[in-house]
Amino acid sequence: MAPSLDGPINTSRQNSPKPSPRIYPIREFSQQGFKQPCTESYEKSQRIGAAKSAIVIDYGSSSVRAGWSFDQAPLLSLPPIAAKYKDRKFNKHVTYVGNDAYSDATTKAQIRQSFEAGSGIVSNWDVTEMVLDYVFLKLGIDGASGGVDRPIVMTEPVANLGYTRKTMTEVMFECYSAPSLAFGIDSLFAYDYNDGDTGLVLSSSHSATHLIPVIDSKARLNHASRLNWGGLHCAEYLQKLLHLKYPTFPGKFTGPQMEDLVREHCYVSQDYETELSGFLDWTGLEDRDRVIQYPFTEQVVVQKSEEELARIAEKRKEGGRRLQEQAAKLRLEKLIKKEQDLEYYRDLQQKAAAATTKKDQKRLLESNDFETEGQLEKVIRDLDRSIRKARIKDVGGVDEEEVEVPTFPLLDIPDDQLDEAGLKQKRQQRLMKSNVDARARAKAEKDREKARIAEEARLDEEKRINDPEGWIQERRLARESILLKIRDRQRLQADLGNRKSLASQMRMKSIANLASDNPHSKKRRRGGDEDTFGANDDDWAVYRSIATAGDGSDDEPDGGGEEDLNANLKSLEAQLLQYDPLFTEQNTLEAQSDWTKSLMHAFLRGPWPFDPERQRDAHQLHLNVERIRVPEVLFQPSIAGVDQAGVVEIAAHILLQRYTTNSAEDDILLKDVFLTGGNTLFKGFDDRLRAELRAVLPAGAPLRVRRAKDPLLDAWRGAARWWSVGQEAGSAVAVTRGEYLEKGGEYIKEHNLGNAYVA
């Protein structure tokens, strides 16, 4: 099983510096330029004669390869795609075929495939005709004779559909007036080209994988098997994995790009489960992780010269000086205003003191919004203090104002000796004295708490010096207790996210009880339906029970909120780091939960840091486990949801079940297991197949696994050699134009390297 992405990775050599990653730019497919028609080969074919030369076309779902039977390699190789649109500038319909369809964004948007998606069946015959027109024109055929005047040899997949074969035959004879047409299976052509006679052919191409037993150069098609997985499915599977891995990736994943990534970076693991379990280990991850760079445009930061920076700094200083001057001017204006007010209120105080009667004094105070002389005294005292502080702030110095001890003289005078105004002032002084006493008690309590904390710190320091091991053990236990509380909070949060959990059900029960017209009460109260919620202090605890877990409430009985727990944990870890030699930075919770050192980060970004603000980093893909996961589907199709057996099981079934009656045939097939097709080019494919076949075959059974000389071109070369060397045999199995007109497009001639007719 693969490791969980939530757990920590192997931290051995975690802090070792990693070299800069090697960047692999994504391959952009573009137009390859105009290709001149090859008239020399056509002229050579005219000299040789139509009977001795043929046009060979390997019409595959990923690439169409075409050339002459006397050539060593195909002259053309192009994808079976075409794009057709109307150029509004020139008012003309334009057609692009093959790689030319990648010329610009307009043509890319109009690309159409010749084959049905995900299969080797030709379905779009308009595109097929465009591709064939392009092929014949580039081969130099001018059509002067009214069509293609050379025999044609074409490849086809195993068990090709009758309708597809019939339509292709009609296209060749009706559209191009070909003199003859021969079909053959691509993988059998490749096997014949590699001098194969008897063995098991494993062909994994773009659209499917086939296993065909061949005995005495005759394919036993009734024992052939098909696995619906090929290079196209590998690319689609990788595309789905990358979409899941990078759901917000700014670039676009295209099919050709994915095929190139599969071809260049994937390989077959020799022990998939073991390698997958340690693939994201920190050690050696920089070698296993491939960084794919998509095109990006980095944000340009304008670098300013030293003169500009100095000019900006000087401008900033000048602005600061102006602000300081304005602030000083405002302070001066306020100070002058306060001095004027102070002078006015002192003059008012003198007038009030000189008043002849209390009635005149009260009228004078009320005219200035004062009720008593005490209020006026307080305003004068506050203004004087404010002016003194403002002057000290402007000229510097220390405020040496003594703290005035509040006095309450009216509290000692009996009420019968005071008038109404005096009683009112006495009540105010009593309230002020209560506040002063409360502040004094709070200050004394705070001083006692400081003394208690200092005493505990002194005792703790003595214990650390006298019994360091016991002190460290206490710190470790306290740290484990806090970690346990943090995990409980996280577990409760996860439970509340699950509506079927007990915590979520209890919360919903409390909410439903509150919303009910007649809520169920734990205590029986008087008054029937009278709403008495809040009469009991326990009623308010319901809000804590329905609140989100881990809200950091100080009312919780387990010791404070989440911030307090984190602060206490950091304090304990700091002490352990200072005094415990076995406790390192790697043991702290912050280091263990650092996402840059997590398995998820290794999976998404490899062993290198990631800056989301950098466009370069945001446009990077990291291929790691996908490199072995995508090719593994050939051996374990269930990984990708394919309900079929793998290639090893299919091969073992053919070798051990379908040929059990003749041991000689068993040995013959085992002596030549032949691999062909572009999807077998994965590094380690043949070694893995050989090792797993050894495990299921009888002990001592002979086994030889070999690969085609060129798994991509040997099918075309085999078809060309089949026509050139066995010309008479090739002519004998080719359907002529006369036979087509007489017997129809369904007519088929069987041969060792082609499909057979099944009634």
C-alpha cells in the first residue's frame, strides 16, 4: 500500500541541502514546415514498374507512416489529424493535415481525429481522405493517370471491423482507383520482419494491447486476447492524475503533451509495491522527482537606480519634516488654547470664592456648566497636568508629578450635618472610595500572584538544578498532556464535520431542543409554559455545547483555549530545547507539522521549497509516483478501473491453459515472447515481464523475451519487406480492382499475416 499523504515523511537527511532541480520544459507541438513532394521515389517506381513496387501505409491511430516498398524507412510520418476552416481574410477554405494542424491557435481548435476516440477504429472518413490525399501528394503521385497507379499495402488492427475494412477498401478503389490493395496486421508484420516464426507476440500500441500466439508463421487468431489499454489511455490516465494533483494549475494539459510526458519520464517498476511505499522518501527524492516547466511570464519588478532611491528617500524625509512641523503647530495651538482655558477657570474660581452668598456662587458656577466647586477644581487640575505634560514633551525632561492620594472627607461627617448638596457629594465620594479600594485590592492580588509565580519559578529552578532528570521528565509529561488535548480538539472538530458522529448528533439535539416550542428541561420548574431560561446559571452552558469545537473559550474545564495551549506548548518545548539534550528542533510540534516537510509537499513539490507568488514555481509540475503508476496499469489494470486481467495473466492463460495438450508447443511459444508497439518502450518493461512470467511458469521452462529492433517502424518495414521479398505471395493475397468490382468491398483474402474471415 502507498503511504498516507497525511503522515510525515522519512526525515533522515531532512535538512541536507538539495541541489537545484533539473528543469524539463514541456514540449510544444508546432508546424514542421512545408514538405516538398518526393518525386524521385515515384520516378524510381515508374522505372521498376508497378508490379515490383507498392505504396506501403502503416495507418495507425497515433501515427501514419507511408513510403515505397523498396525504401529502408518511411518517407512520411504524421498524426492522423486534420483541421479545416475558412480564412476570412482571403475568403478561402484552408485544410491542414498532420503536424501542420498545430500551426496556430485557430487550426488547433479545429483539429479532428481520423479514429474513434480511445480505439483503433476509423470513424471520420472525411479526415481519412484528407490524410490519404496528403500522403499520396507528398509521395510524388501526380494523378496523371486518373488515380493512384501503384499497388497499396496497408496495416490494420487485430479483428478489424468488417464495416471499417469495407469502407477503407471502397475509398481506395473508388476515390483513388488503386490497382490492388492488401491488408495485414501491424504486429505480425513487425514479427515477420524480426525473423519470427513461432512464439507469442505482445503488441501494445496506441489504442490497445494484443497477445497473439504464432505457430509456424501462422497466427492463431482464435487464441488471441485483447487488453483495452494503450498509449492513449496512459496519456489520459496521467492527465486525470495531474488534474487531481493540481486542480488550480494555470496551464492547460493537452493530449500530445501528456503522451510526451509518458514517453519521456515513465518507466516500469520491477517491484511496484515496494518502490511505491518509499518513492517519496526524502533521501534520493531529488533524483526520482521530475520537474516539468510550463511557459510562464514572470512579473517584472522595475529596479530603481541609487540616485532614484536617494531622491525618493529625500522626498520621504521632506514629507516627514512637513508633517512634524504641522503636528508641532497643532500642539502649540492646543497648548495656547489650554493655557487660555486654565487662566479663565482660575479667574472663575477666584470669583466663586469671593461670592458673598452661596446662591450667587451656585449661579456663577451653573452659568459655566459646573454644579459644584469640586468639578471646577478637577477641571483646573486636569488642565494644569495636561499643560505640564505638553511642555515636557516639547522641551524634554521627566514628569516629576507626584501621585495625589485621593481623600474622602465627607464620609466622616454624619448625614444630619450635611445639606442636600453635601449628601450628594458624600454619595459620590463613597462610590469613588469603593472604586479606589477595588483597584487597591486588585493590585494587591496581582502583586501576590507575581510573588507566587516568582516563588514557583524559584522552586522550579531549584528542582531543575537538584534533580534535572525528574524535572525534564515532568516537562515531557506536561508536553504530552498538552499534545493530547490538542489532538482531542482536532478529533472533535473532525467529528463535528461528520453528521453521523456522536458529537454532531448531540449538537443537533441541543439545537433542536432550543428551537422547540416546549424545550425539554433537565430541571422541573414552576410556572408551566413560562419561559424561565437563564434563571439557572447552568442554562447558559448550552451555548458552549452547541458551539464549534475548539473555539478557545476560557470557560472550558480542560484548561483554556487553543491559543493558551499553543503558548504553553511552545514554552515547554523551549525549556526542553535548552536543557534536554535528547530533544531537538525536529521533535517540536512546529517542525513535525511543517507542511514543507510533509509527505503532501513531497508529493506536490518534491524536496524543494515552493513560493506561490513566483510564476515559475506556479507553472511547474512534479512527476514522482506517476512515473511508475501509469505504466503499472498494463500489469494491474484495476489501478485505473479497468476490469480486465494484466498482460502477465493473459500471457500465462494463453501459455498454460490454451496450449496444455501439446507440451512441445508450450516450449516453442515460451522460447520467443516478442514485444512490439510504442507502448512497450518503457524502461524495464521486458525485464518485468520476464520476471513475472518466470514466477507463473513451471520450473525450468525455457523463456526468451525479446524486443523488436524498432517497435515503432518495424510494422512498416515488415509490410514493405513482405511485398518486396514475397512479391508473388503478396500479389496473390492482394484484392485487385477487378475482384472488388466483382465481389464487393467485403471480399477478403486470408494470409498468415492478416485477419481471417469469421462467419
